[in-house]
Amino acid sequence: MASVSGICSSSSSFKPKHFTARSSPSSALTPSFRVDSLTFPARPKLADRILTFTPSVAREVSADLSKNYLFPQKKGLEKDPGALWSRYVDWLYQHKELGLFLDVSRIGFTDEFVEEMKPKFEEAFRAMQELEKGAIANPDEGRMVGHYWLRNYKLAPNQFLRSQIINALDAVCKFAEDVVSSKIKPPSSPEGRFTHILSVGIGGSALGPQFVAEALAPDNPPLKIRFIDNTDPAGIDHQIAQLGPELASTLVIVISKSGGTPETRNGLLEVQKAFREAGLDFAKQVLTSVGVAITQEKSLLDNTARIEGWLARFPMFDWVGGRTSEMSAVGLLPAALQGIDVREMLAGASLMDEANRTTVVRNNPAALLALCWYWASDGVGSKDMVVLPYKDSLLLFSRYLQQLVMESLGKEFDLDGNRVNQGLTVYGNKGSTDQHAYIQQLREGVHNFFVTFIEVLRDRPPGHDWELEPGVTCGDYLFGMLQGTRSALYVNDRESITVTVQEVTPRSVGAMIALYERAVGIYASLVKINAYHQPGVEAGKKAAGEVLALQKRVLAVLNEASCKEPVEPLTLDEVADRCHAPEDIEMIYKIIAHMAANDRALIAEGSCGSPRSIKVFLGECNVDDLYA
């Protein structure tokens, strides 16, 4: 079992002297959180309400976006070996202390382009400086954006925030050490200690912790972790079933900033049910001993945990967004419980932040990434970003970056109210699996992408490597696949970036997270969008609520018909009319088809394959009329 001291090691203590970075050289719930606490607004036509977001002043930009962005005439990529070597050396970025390299030589930007971009970068650097000083960066919610303060509390704009950061980190480390050392025990476990973590959260409350667990957790962690990160019943059942009898020794962490995220609430209710079915009283007996809440102060979840006396509560700060929350309790607590040195993660992130503060583009790795993204995608997201980590433990990095990049940059309007439909599409696999998946298309198919290779130099721990054949190890094959793929793509005019780290460690993972967080912020400034809000996500949540509100009306209509003597099966048109929603008949059909597939409605006549033919009823009369 991992030693307790390794969780938050003193070698990288969260104190100022360790964060002096050097620039690189070149139903058991209370009423406040129960099922019916999720309310949906009264709604007009469903189709008219879905995904609508219009600023008070919005202008259409010309279809010819080149008038608004820098689009120099692109020359063919440099192919001369000598010139390519010189370009590689000239533009190679190295951070010696982090053991991190960034190679942008296979992106074809020119010196003229870099010069033309200087004013945009100067503005972006000023914006980042103001952000770190505490400027209101999310006007929609009137809040600051301070995830950079999490790894260097001295940057926080006031003493209150600095104290919050220090206290939260100390509390995370102390709690993790107490759990791992069995000072804190589950109420009923034959082993007398916690053996598993069940993390309930979605989006930014899951993607970062999942990535870090896959990348850094030891082979035999003090606590193994499982995630409920969706509202898929089968997926939830699978995760709970995998715990088996060890459910009783499972620490349940519930993560939700607002405390009312429907998917997270659903996951918690499902976990409660599992505890009851296992003979464990989740609310009264177990929750006080196994429940941990990570949420915003005074949220629904925070109030529930406080009133019911959960084992612990940790803060999600108002000024930290979900997709940048890995360095908060959201990511640090699950990591520390798995024996991962979280202070080293913070140290790596802090060192990278420091490097990204220089205003010299070629010495700023995040700025170099943003420069490449702008060049490769014409500043309008015209090409996708394919992320290929050549290391199994980094497989989930592309999924993590999907949210960080796409939720931050995928915006309909720019800061001036112009409709621009910005964004960068991110997808990826892992090397060399990609060689047997989609590299064929990348090299010879539609040229609508650029690649980011993630390279790890260390194959195995020292002394564990061996040669499969004279002079060649298993890791050499992986190295060869990466370099060969990079070369083969470039020969066919496919551009690429390569990020290289010496090995996968808490420090290097923290640095990579910080690198991409900053790159996203700089790129957003270059294209003049707000990276720190997500109106499309909120619109989607609202639309989902309207679908469920419509479903309740459908159930009420079907229930009333099913309580008649004899039962009155209804056609879709009849259901829609009685719901006073004839314009939503397609959605009503989908609702009924879903209920029928789950034995919650009966098709009396016809077939779902022929919607106009069906007549439907509930099969039983609910006299309590719960659906009203």
C-alpha cells in the first residue's frame, strides 16, 4: 500500500518557496435535495425553446470570415531536410525543470505571420494578466476566473481567497491521510478500512479525476476508484455491481458545484438505493461515515451534507469552472486518496504557469500552442485537432481536452456580439492503436485536421527494460510508430505539434493540464471570445428539463385514460391534443416509445415503427395521480 507521506509529500509542500517558478530557457435525502426539487419552467412550444441564445445586440459577420481574421497566403510546407532541422532547432521549446519539450516545427506558420500576430498576442497577454489579478472574466455570472490561484495562492487578489485556498488544500491532504492510514474507518468492513472510492459527478467533475486516475494511480492504490459519470441506468448498475460486497467499505464522493446537477443527483439516488438493497441504511447509518460532498458553499448538496452530518465537505469555489477544477478539491481529493502526490501536481502546474507568463511568444509554450491552432485552423476552427498520446496511461487526455477546449472555445458570438460560430473540434485515440484505426484517413483522406502527438520518453522504470531483439525494446517500437507516423503525415502536408515529457509523473501531468488551460485562454483572446462561460450547455440543460416536463404531462394524460372503465387507449394525436401540445407530437412519440421499451407504457394497437398506427395506455391506474 502506498505510504501516507507520499500523498502530499513535504518535498513539494504548498508553500511560497516551493512555488517560485523559473522561466524556461528558450430518498434518504433532505427535502432540499430530493427528487422533486428539480423543477422545470412552464414552457411554450418545445421547438421554439431549444438551444436559443441571443445577445441583446448581435450582428452577423460576413460569410467571408477572412475579412475578420489574419489569413496570409499559405505557402507549401518546408520539405528540405536541412531547412527542417534548422526550423526544428530554432522553434524547439524546452522547460528543463519540468522535462517538457514542445515542437512546433511541423506547423507551417511563417515569420511574417508571427510578426502580424504580435498585436493580437500583446492584447491576449494583457487579458491573461488582468484575469490573474481578479478581473471579472465571466460577465454572464459576474465572477472571476481564478484556477491559476489554486497552484500559487499568492496570486489571489485578497487575503480571504488566499486563506481559502490554503485551508482547502490542507483539509484535502489531512482527510486523505486519515482515510489511507485507517484513522477514518467505514462503519462496517471486515478489513477495517476503506477499500474503494465511488465518485459521483459529471463533466468537469469527472473528466479530470478520470484522466489523473488513469495516468497516475499506482497499480495497487490504497483506494481503488470507480466513477458514476452519467445518468445511464445500466452504466450505474455496472459500477455498483463491480463493487460487490466491498460496497460497505466504499467512500462515496459526490461532486456538483451547484448541488443540483440532475445527472449527479440521479447517481446519488441510485447509490442510496444500492446501499438500501445491500442492507445498509445509507442516510442514517452509512452516509455519516462514508459520504463526502464537494460543492459550492450553501448549495443544495452542501446543505444536505451539513444537515445529515456527512463525513466531510470540501469547497468548490465560485471562481473555478468545472473544466478547470482538477487542481481544486474536485481533482485533488480523489487523487490523494489513490496515493498520488497532489502537491507535486500543483508544483508542476505552477512552474508551467510561470513559463506561460512571458510575453515573448517563442518562449511561452501556451502561446506557441495558440499560435499553431490559429495558423492550422485559420483562426476559425476550420480544422480539427487530433490528439494522439503515445502512452496508454494518457489515453483519457484527449477526452479531458475535448471538454477543456470545446466547451471553452465553441461559442456562437464573439465579445463584440458578432455571430462567429467559433470552436476547435478535438478527438483522439492512443498510439499505436491509431495506426490500426484512423491513420489511413489522416494521411490520405479529407485534410481537415492537424495532429498533436504526446510523447513520453521514459518507457519503463529504470532497470525494467529488456530487448525483444538485439538493440530493440518494446518501447522502441512505440517510439518508431510515433516518429514514423509524424513523418508520413508531414510528407503528405499534414501538420502536427509534438508535446514531449520525460515521464508520466504528478509534476508532468500537472504541467500538461496547466499548459492547455493557458493555451485555451490565450487562443480565446486571439479570436475575441469568452472562454469562461457556456450558454450552449445551459440551453441544452433547459431544453432537457422541458422534455421531462412534457413527459410528466404525457404521463398524466395516459394515467387519466388508463383509469377509465374501460381503459381508453389513445392515439398520438389524442395524447398531443390533451397535452395541449400538438406541435410537440414528434417528441411525444419519442417519449412514448421510450416508456414502452422500458415497460412503463403498453402499445394496445399498432407498432412504434408506424407511429400513426399506435394506441397507448399505461397498463395500470395510478389513483394518486402522481404525474399531475
